[in-house]
Amino acid sequence: MTQDATVIAQMRQLIQLLAKHNHAYYVMDQPSIEDSEYDQLFHQLKALEQQYPDLIQPDSPTDKVGGQALAKFVSITHAVPMLSLGNVFNQDDLFAFARRIEERLPNQKIEYDVELKFDGLAISLWYEHGVLTRGVTRGDGETGEDITQNVRTIRNLPKLLSAVNGVIPDLLEVRGEVLMPKSGFEKLNAANAAKGEKTFANPRNAAAGSLRQLDPNIAASRPLAFYAYGIAQCVPYHGQRSMSDSLEWLSQFGFAVGERHFICDSIQDVQKVYEQIIEERASLSVEIDGMVIKVNDLKQQQQLGFLSREPRWATAYKFPAVAALTTVENINWQVGRTGTLTPVARLNPVAVGGVTVSNVTLHNIGEIHRLDVRIGDTVSVYRSGDVGVTIHSNVSSRTQLDFQMAV
């Protein structure tokens, strides 16, 4: 073996070890070695690269930063649109989703692929001949932002694909979600608080804010992780027959997938899995806001097709609303751009479903009367579908001073 071949073999061994430990730390939340031991491996690789710069491997974790800060992000049109998902919020909605599928696929056995619905930022990754060449945000589904420099800093993301069964696709477009695992989020907030810097309300905000930094050094300093959930393009075709097979195939290339994954023979079993995950939600290593239900067979997915903005063969099963109690500190009237007056409750800030809420619209005077809400009242605030925040009910006894509003 030549000296170059020996050095490359040493580099490959160190890269594989570091990738393994990064996955354990950032994805599984189960560190397999001490930080000091990881640092030793990292510095061994870096020393080899400094000694043999011509032999540096393209997927080296020492090359985490993509380059200089950008003036702005470049817009990229998706070759395959990144569509949104429809939503269901209860068992009746879920069973109605299944009935629509059964009506379009009469007398066919239907199997469901059930995955975690990550609460992160959806992105698309392009690999050409096994090399990561592009990372793009979902954007509006048709056009996203080129964040390749920041994507390259994600430690658990393969930048160079090793052959699976001797094959590397000419083109592979992988869709997935960038998250900040709970443990990394807590450490980031603790470190920022100690330095007197801004802390984040939830892991999703932290992940999205990190990916959309013009300076990739900032993204490189954040504990981000990528989880694959599908294939948009593959040339030549990957040959997988089901959604679950596709995820397993991606995992062989080194992509992380969700820590929970289920195949269900009936929609009743899907409901049982949903109830199970609600119980396990707090123990997961990442934040989720529901489950994603997909028809598992890829040919059946093609038969079902799409609506204008979403697939017929998949839906998001959202978790129930998250509620918290707080007090009303004031009620103001807010003037919209059309001149419409809207009452807004100013609340004692409270964390609800991963966000801090201090203002909630009361919509109109009728809503104020319905809730009988007044300054000083204790109210139940809830976040439905992890999107909208409203006052659900007034839990105060009616002993407060008369209702006041400041215009």
C-alpha cells in the first residue's frame, strides 16, 4: 500500500468513527464517548489533514463551514414541488381520511406507514454522484432559499455517500427536516443565558434561526441534526416498493430517520400508535407536533395522486391543543391597516406548546362578552394544531373590578 493510500485509510477510519459518535450524540441523545475522547479523534484527523492537505476527504467533519458570510440567500425553484400535508385532529377525521383512500383503491390491501411529525424546518438536499451539492428550504413549496453553506455544517448529515450494494445514484434528492434535539437546545440556551445572550423559546425557532443565518459559522456552532423522511428524485430509480423500504434504504447511506416508525395493517392500528406516541412524546429526543400517516405502497401512492397542494395518500395527525393558565394584564384596541379595531389581551407571559405567549387577539367585542374576560382574570390559553393561540376559557371567579379597556 502506498503512503497516500495509508493516509487516506487512516482519514476514512477517523471520519467513520466521528460520524458514528456524532449520530449517537446529536440524534440518539446517547453519547458513546466522552467529549475529550471525541476531541482527540477530531484533532488526530485535523493533524493528518494539515500534513496532507491534498488528501483531505470531501466529507471530513473538520470542513464544517461552507465559506464567507453571504449578503443574501439565492432563490431556487424546486424541481419537484415541496407540497404541504392535510391535517386531521381526531379519530373521526382519521377514519374519514382512510375511507377516501379505500374508495379510490377498492378491493386493495392498504398498509400505512406511520412516522413522527418533526417540529423543525423542512429542506431538500441534492446529491450528485454521491456528493452533497445543494440544500434548499421549503419556502412556499415552489421556491426556496439556497442554504447549502449552512447545511454543510450539520454534523449528522452525510456529505459524501458510500455505495449501497455497490450503487451510488447519479442524482438523489432527499427531503427531510432539520431539528435541534432537546438536549442540544437546552445546552445552547444555558450557554447563551450564561453569556447574557438571547435564548430561544423552543427548538424549532432555534433550528430555523440557525439555518437562516447568512454567516455559516453561526450555524456550525449550533447542535443541529437532519432527519430524512422521503425521496423526491432518484436517477436511476431506487427500486424500492414502499415508503418504509425507502427510509431503510436512505438509512443505509447514513441518513438519520425518526426514532419511532410503524407499519400498520389498519387505520384502527394507526389510532393505537397515535395514542401510544402521545404517551411517549415527552421521552423522545426531539420535539414533535403529531404523526405523519402515509399509504406505504409507492404504486398505490401514484394511483391516489395529489390535490392542488397536498398528496391524497398522506396526512398529518396533529396532537391535541396544549393549554396553560395565565392572567390578563390589560386589554388594548389594535388598529389594523384597513382601520379595523381588534381587541388584544396583554397576558402575563406563559409558555404554551413550546412558545412564549404574551398577546392574544380577542377578535371582537362579542368574544370579550362570551368569555366575560376582564383585566386581572385568570384565563386558559391554548395552542391548537401547534399554530394558533387563543383564549379558551375564563377560569376566574367573578370578584374582580369592573371590566376596563384602554383604547
